[in-house]
Amino acid sequence: MRTGQPNSQTPIARDFQNVVDDAHELLKTVQTEGEDQLSNVRSKVQDTIDVARAKVGAVGSHVQKTAKQAAVTTDEYVRANPWQAVGVGALAGALVGFLVARR
């Protein structure tokens, strides 16, 4: 983990912060050492970007899978208990209407 970063960051936030830090390092290297170190830093930045992309893809897949499962579970519940679902929907609509009317 890089210094100066809070420990409360999510892994994805840390990865994107690492990308930013590596980009800053790339700029410093270009300014001070030129082409010799440029390819090493460029490779490091690309590796960090690849890791961040993979993690974002994994999180997206997990969210999609969870959303599909929630939709299936909700559909099963509504089919098994249609009147309870109508009642919950009506109650939620009344609550939202009440809250909107108060503002």
C-alpha cells in the first residue's frame, strides 16, 4: 500500500489511486530521466491499469449476478404472494407520496 493513503478506501478506490500515483511517477520520470526509465514506468502504469480494469469487471459481474438473483427472488415472491405484494407496493407508494407532499 502506498504511503499517505487512508486505510478506509475500498480496493477499487485504492487501485485507481495507484493509477493516479503511477501517472504522476511517469510524468516525473519523463521530466528527470527521459527515455531510459520511461518504458519501465509505462509498463508499471499499464499493469496497474490492467489490475484496476479486472477488479472493476469483477465487481460489475458480481453486481449483475446479485441483481439477477434479486429479480428472480422477487418474481418468485410476487407470484407466490400476489396480494401481499400489492399491499407492500401500495404502502410504499403512499409513503413516498406522503414524503414528497411534505417538501
